[in-house]
Amino acid sequence: MSRLQLDGIGHHFDDDGAATLADVGLTVDDGEMLAILGPSGSGKSTLLRVTSGLADPTAGRVRVNDVDVTDLPAEQRGLTAMFQQPHLFTHLSVLDNVAFGPRTRGASRREAREVAGRYLSLVHLEGLGGRRTRQLSGGQQQRVALARALATEQGVLLLDEPFSALDAHLRGSMHTLLREVRAALSPTILMVTHDLDEAGLADRAAVLVEGRVHQVGTVPALYRHPASVVVARLLGGFNEIPGSVEGGRHLSAWGSVDLPEEVVACGSATLLLRREQMRLELPREHLASDQDIGGRGLTVRVTSVGSAGPRQVAVVEMRPVPELQRPVQAPLRVEVELPLGQEVSPGQDLYLRLDPRHPIWAVPGPDGEQMAEGVRTS
């Protein structure tokens, strides 16, 4: 059994006293993988350093299997870590790099090498034990670093953006390998990352912004129901539409949208619509009174079309409809992700609808920055 608990962790730098972590409380259960997701400077790596014993907290406790290890040195905590750079010993062979952990724990050279051989096999590097680390590719070096961490046979594995220096293909291979390692060993893992795809490997993700945990849940749940505009912006791909909630409906210049029962608060609220949950269609006959983003749809004009990775994204603006007598500060713009094969052109008038298969979500409060266009896209 290996269970990691972070209770009320706080940390600040001594020079100016600015807090980098504030009251962080997280639990990683036995065999679970928890990803810490956040932007640069959010305190992710500091949290991992405090957990591992490389930095002291100014508040809170670190517990492994219900044992307080806050005041113990790193090597006595029952933890092992892997970092962005492999930090391999260049004077040792690949096999002896992996055997280093068992040797420091008292294993004989033969026993340590037997353990190392098993973990090299697990990361698909059998047969390379006699090589020097400088003879390996970057991806192979990271596999050795992972095998070395696992060979310590500690209960909790800490990963600090371990694959971010690799190219996309190698990063995908390491993601596959991590799944295999979890299936074979069921280690308890706390991983720091800013990569959403990488966070998706975990059972749960905790969103850390400016040293505070804003939300914890599965990555799909974070996408469906972000707890705040801050979380939505970190995940990306959301359109933010300021308005208000009355009687279970979000009201804005874009019209009225029915909200799920989970959104019960009334008052100022921001409607969060993902780019892929919108659809653009050719204009058709409809009544002006039906021009409502939450009903049959509304007429928009394409202002630009660009690429977001492999996807095409159109920016569209709502056409003012005087008959509706809405307080429209035109133009109001949103981003729409186009299905594969669909082509639209700037200046084209189309019909914007919400895909009913996607959830509707809103969070309390305005977006905090009243945009001139009325809508902010993440």
C-alpha cells in the first residue's frame, strides 16, 4: 500500500515573502495517478519539491501511508522522483545506472543488477545494459531514468514534467510506456504537467493556479464542468459569454440558454461554450423570433478562418437583429471549430447552432475583464 497526503501545504520564497503555495490539500490513493495541471509559475514544481523533501514547506504536512515524513530527508520518505532531464550517471553503464537505487539500499552488486535487468526489460531496453548513457537517444535516456526510479521500489513515484523535452512522437511513446508501467506495477503517482494530453493519462487532475488548487476531477469532467473561468481558460477552447442566470436559464446578448440542474445560482454568470460544440450551417428559412443560440440558432457572419493545430477554427460575429430588442454591443464574436471537410469563407453569412450532444455550462460571476467584443475566447 502507498498513499500520499498533502495537508495544507504552504510555501514562500524568503527574499520577498511572496507565497508560491497556499493551503494545498491533496490525496493520492494507493495505485492512483494524480496530475497537477497548471500554467508556468503556478507552483507545480515547487509542490513536487516540497513533497520530495527538496524544499521545506512553510505550512502543512506531507504524509506517506499516514506517516508524517515532512521532517525526514528525501531518501527516507518512501518516494522516488523523475525529472524533465534524465540526470543519468555518465560514468556508469545503463545497467548500473538502474542498479544504483537497489545498491544504495544495501543490495549486493549481483542482486542490484538482477533488479535492474527486470526494470530495463519493463521499459523495453533489454540488451542495452552494457552501453554508456551517452550512446543512447533522448527517448532511451528517459526510459533509463524511468527504470532507475522504479528500481528503487519505493511506493510513490513523483514525475516532474518528465517528457516535456521530447518531440511529439517520443512523448507519445513514453505515454504508452507509462500506461504499461501502471498496468504492471500499479505505482502511486503524482505528476506535474502543463500538457492536457499528458494529464489525461491520470485518474484525476488538480488544477493549480497561483499556488492554489482551483478544482480536482477527471480531465473529461474538467472539460465538461470547469469550476471557474480561470479553469476554463487553462483548459482552452472555451468561448466566454457574460450574462446572468434567471430561472435556470442563461440570458445574454446571444439569447436564452437552458442550463443543467447543477447550475442553480441566480445572478451574474459566464456561459462557457466549447468551440467544438457549435455548428455552422447554410442559412435557411426561419423567423426572427427564433434567432436564439439556445433555440433553433441565429445568423452569424464569418470574419476569419485559421488553423489551431490540425483543426480549422472560424471566428464568427453575431448580426444585430433590431426586432429582438436585445442590448447588443455588436459585433459579438465566438470561435467555432469546423468538422473535418467543412469549408467556410470570410464574409459568408451562416447559421450558428449548438450541438445538443455537448453539455451546456455556466459559472458564477462575470469574466472579470469586460471585453470590448463582449466575448472572450480561451
